[in-house]
Amino acid sequence: MTTTAAELRIKGMVQGVGYRYFCYREATGLGLTGWVRNVPDGTVRARVEGDRNDIETLIRRLKAGPSSAHVDQVDVDWQDSEQTSDSFTIEH
């Protein structure tokens, strides 16, 4: 398996609606590592590492989001993997 990474910026009504926990559940279910956090500008940022197909699956799921959220856009910046973590965390 070739490991890659992506930095994600999710825009829309994504704070205060369980979006980070949704991202955590989906990412860990796919075996991805990294983190997710709220940003003061109202967006959610995430960094994920793992198999590119799994990351692409996560991105599709994040575009749909939980029913309580409204996702306008998911920006993706593909990067080289740094393999700095062996888990996925919600940062506060």
C-alpha cells in the first residue's frame, strides 16, 4: 500500500453540529491517521494519511457530512505522507 496525505478545509455550516466527530468516525473506520479541528474562521481543517483510495472515500463522505451539517465545499491539498501518527484524533 502506498501512503499519501491530504490537507482538507471544509466550508459551510460545519461547527457545532458534530462534524468533527463524524470525520473522526469515518476516518478511523477507513484506517486513516491524522487529525481534525475547528478553525476560528468557521471552517473545519483536517490532515489525513493513508491509502489514496481510502482518502478519496473519506472526502466523498465529508462532502455529504452528517445530517446536522451543511457542507458547501471541501478543498483538498494532496501532499507527501509524513507518517507522524498512528491514530486519528479530534483536536480542540
